[in-house]
Amino acid sequence: MTEDISQVKIKLVSKEEDETLRVPEAPLFVPVSLKRYGLSEVVNHLLGRDGQAEETRPISFDFLIGEKLLRTTLDDYLVKNGLSNETLLEVEYTRSALPPSFLAAF
Amino acid sequence: YDVVQDLDTQSPPRDFEEARELWRVSDQATQELASGLCEQLRLILEPTKSTKLKGDYKTGKRLNMKRIIPYIASDFRKDKIWLRRTKPSKREYQVMLAIDDSKSMYESGSVELAFNAVALVCKALNQLESGDLSVVRFGEDVKVVHSFDKPFNGHDSGPKIFQWFDFQQTRTDVRQLCESSLNIFEEHKVNTDLWQLQIIISDGVCEDHETLKKLVRKAREERIMLVFVIIDTLNSEESIIDMSQVKYNLDPETNSMNLEVKKYLETFPFDFYVVVRNINELPEMLSLILRQYFSEVAST
Ligand SMILES: [Mg+2]
């Protein structure tokens, strides 16, 4: 039960040059169960990229925390790094460089 | 009932000298504000002047006309024929101050404001001189750090309360706080006319708004007022006002989860809350929200 509702405050940042790929820097309260795919969905939602047309089609993003690629859930990251969800996590996103078939794994 | 732990079995995380110095600083910072808040609270909590005339007395302000005929018929023996203005009864109340001791308070730089708010509210209520005060801390656990049964005095009680806060708890269990508080209030309810008020001081970041909403409603049914003071960060980029929340809703048609992003405060479970960035704003904000609360209570 607690697992399902547990959330953490994150701040999404990006170094993408393309201005249209930047989301507001205000904090977001998200489930700690999110992985790359869930976070990617959130970023696309914030960018208004949840359509079918070329310019609104979702993009695949990768996520980095402390310059390291996130390959697990946010919760796993917190636990492995001795952190709790009381902290504000700065999460960087970049356009995915990996092939889609590989991305599905995490 | 084990979540509310016994103070005697644990030692506080902060030593007395350090806590005393912290109290001294907060005490000084809130000196004038406390008297101001005290006056405002006096006006709000003061019993309304009774204007009703009630009988039956042997002397009084005005004759009770209904008693005249029986008076004469009884050969002037039934002489309780006067009405009097009834005295307004003193409004009794209990205030529980609940302080968020979780680590997010420390990380968002809310500690100083939280300490000042505790000093401010404790002193203002103490100056009012009628009503009991209790202080609890919450985070992973809920702990009574000053109980209703004890008198409050600044020199000793203040530092002793501060000793229990180090803002290192790794959870913010507001649900447990609400459940425990309802029980504590229940235990201390001496009569049904008692007003029970809880002032929660926190950065406002908590999970499970749906469940909390139910608890807030339950408290209201039991005439327990819950007022939430959100301490907002000074860093405007991280303000709770701009914060959003990611939610997933089940779409009954496609049976899939739909992503929704809403402003965090839109689903904030407490009806009566204020967002404070500066201790100087607190007296005004607190009086405002309490007045609003009482006027709503009076109209329902
Ligand atoms: Mg917290």
C-alpha cells in the first residue's frame, strides 16, 4: 500500500539546445515507482507531445541523476544512494541515444 | 497505542543548552508578533456577548410576563418572575501544535521559520491564559513533546520542546499524525463544548491526499479543527505554489492508466491552509484562516 502511494519531489532539467524540449523547472511530485519510460511519458506530457502528428509525437528520453544514467526506478535509486524521498531530486533528461529495442529493457 | 511514544523512554536528539539558545533566538524574533497574535486570537476565541434574557430569577432586569399570573395566583409565593441577561460562558479550547520534523524541512530551508512559528504560537496562546496547549512532532512517528496536562513556560518548556526537533526523519506520515491526533483529542475531551484546534506547521509535502481528505472530514465531524500552515521555501523556483503532481487515473473504457499533471495544491487535503514565507505574515494569516473557519462553522 505504502509502495503505491510513495512519491518524491523532482526537478526536471535539460541541457537540450532545442527550446521546445524544455519543461518548466517548477518541482514535480511523482511516484517513486517511475522508471525511464514513466518519466519519458511525463516529459512528453509536459511538452504537449502526446499526439500522432509529426510535431507532437512522443520522443524517447534518457534520464540522468548526478550525471549517471537512471536504469532503475526512482525508489531503487534513492535506496541505493542512501537517500529518502524527503529529498528534492534533480533529474536531467536528454534525447535518447540508444536504439528503441534496447530502451524497452529499462 | 504505540505510535505515540512515551517521552521518558527516549532521549531527545538535541541537548538542552543548544535548544535553549535556539529558543532564545526565536523568542527574540517573535516578541512583538506574539502580543499581536495574542490580541487577534482573543478577539476570535472570545465568547460572543450574550444578549438573550433568560428566566426565572427573584431579581433581574425585566419582568417575565408569563410568570405574573402564577405569581398572583400563588399568593406571591412563586416569585421567580425576573429575567436576567445570561453571562456568556467562557469558551474553553485546546490547541495542539504539530510540527513536521521530517528531513524535507531541513532540505528546503524551513527550519528557522518553523522554530519561529512554534515560539510565536506557543507564546501567543500562553498570553491568552485560557486553554490548554500541546505540542507534537511528526515525521516517521508521532510524539507528544509537550502534553495538554503541563503548563507552558517560556524558559523551560520552550527549549524542552525544541530539543525534540532535528529535522532528520526520513518520512512525512501526515496520515498517522491525523489518526494519532484524533485519538489524543478524544482522550482529552473533558466536555462536549470544548473547542479543539490543531495547527500543523509543515512544508506541506505529503502523500495520499485521498485518505487524508477522509481524515480531515472525520475530524470536522468530531468538531476538531485542522489548520495547516505551509512553510514555503524562499527559493521561488521551488515554491509549493508552482509545484505540480503526477497522477494516474484509470480509464474505464480502455482499462489503461491515463497520466494527469495537476497543480499540487489543487488536491491539497486540508480545507484550511495558508502559505507563509515570512514569520511576519503568520499572525495575520493565522487569524484570517481561523476567522474563516469559525464563520463557516457558525453557518453550518
Ligand atoms: Mg517531509
